[in-house]
Amino acid sequence: MDIKQLIYLCNLERERHFGRAAEASFVTQPTLSMRLKNLERELGLSLINRSNNFAGFTPEGDRVLAWAREIVSVYQGLKLEVESLKHGVNGTLRLGVVPQCSVALPQLLKAVEARYPQLNYRIAVLSADQLLEALNSHTVDVGIGFFEMATLRELHFQAALPADRGVEIIFHPEYFQDLAQYDVIELATLAQQPLCLAEPTRYFRRYLDTVFREASVTPRVIVESASIMQLLQCTQVGLGVLISPKGHLLPEPLHDLAQRPVNITKMTREAALVIAEPGRATPLAQHFFDAARGHLA
């Protein structure tokens, strides 16, 4: 058994396809298949369900895969630690982020850049549940999203919490002059407006739907999208009103728009920046976390 075989196994889990896993591993598909078969032969276990295509892992494969993730994560952390000893803190950090979280990510990255200018970032946009799974499987180094604090404690994650500034609406005052007269917006007032909201699978949208339902309010959703940029552009032309966690958007794109806080029940989950526990987090993730925590505070 060697580390490359375990990396191939982890790549196969991520890609769910032999050809794509081979590309991700920078080997040919026959080479990847042969090395994984050699691993199975050495362990005396069948790890992969094979048909004409990849058909998932066997129960034994899932157990081995859990260990492989840990070993590969430690191995990659060791490589990064050696590089940081030689060249300082540098490399690519894998970020998993939830749309409409209470953190303006570009501002956060810019603040960290002042301390670690050689860091690069690969950003994946995930649902809240996908993000927790990605953190557990070490496919992202840092997560920024909505979490249940009890779950993070049970899994021994480190978490930094930004200030909860509540929820706001964003609208173009030329098209929604009646909203500009309010200091705080009530749900009943929102129900009378055309709304631009994230798609229903996102946590923030599920939270809004729950609040509306418990208040016996039926909102009029005119635009749904997974793209925050599309929602914001629809708001800029006066198509509807955007509901967002306060602090999520940079102030510059909101130049011609108005903002008002919403009187709304607090979310059950909390926004947080999360990495693995000390000793298991990669050196890059720990350096980033320590710097980002100071910015969030």
C-alpha cells in the first residue's frame, strides 16, 4: 500500500467516474484501475463495485475510504508544512462557502492577504449540508456557512463566529418608494412586495420559508436563483426586493440601492468560519483561521 493508491481512491470518491478520477490523479485510466486493483489484492478486500462504470464503494470500501481520507489529509498537511518551512505560508486553500452567509468573503480574503500575501484560494459554493460533509471528508480546508453549534462541538471543529447583524431587505428606492418610509420592515409588509430569493434548497431560503409559514404569511417570490449576482441585478433594475443577511454583500454594488432591517425571528443555525480541530487542520487552514478570526472579531 502506498499514498498514491489512497489518493486515487479519494479522487475516485470525489469524481464518481474512473476516467475523471484518472485525470485528477494525472495518470491514465488503466493505470488508476490497476493500482486500485493492486490495493484490493493487497488488502484482501473488494473496495469498489464495478460494472461497465463506477458503481460506488462496497461497505468495506467505505471503511477503508474513511481511513484514506484521514491519511491523505495528514500527508497533504505534511507537504504544506514543509513548504511553509522553506518558503513561508503559501499554497492553495480550499474554501467551501454557503451563499448568503453573514460574511463578505472578498473583504475577509483581502484582510488575510495583508498577513499572508502568498495564499491562493479555490472556492466551492455548497449547500449547508454539503459543506459539513465536505469538512468531514477533508475535501475543503475551511468552511464558511451556517452550522448548529452542538454539531461542531461534537465533531471537534474550531469555529469563529462573526457578529450576527440580522436580516435586511435591499431595494431600489425609485421603484419601491413606499418601503423607504419605514425604519424597520415587518413580515406583513414584505408579503406585499415581489421578492428575489435564493433557490429553496439553500439554508437561508429554507429559514425564510419557515418564518413566513409560521407567521401565516404567503410571500410573492418573483425570482429564484442560485446566483447572488442574478438576484442583485434583478434588484438593481427594480424587478423585486432582495432579502439578505446583513453584511453579506459589499457596499459598492449597493450604491444606488436602499437597505432596511427586517423584524424577523433569529436563525436556529449560526454563521461561522470552521476548520478541523488543532492538530488535524492543515497548516494553511490554521494560519488562515487565526488571521480571519481577528478580522471577524
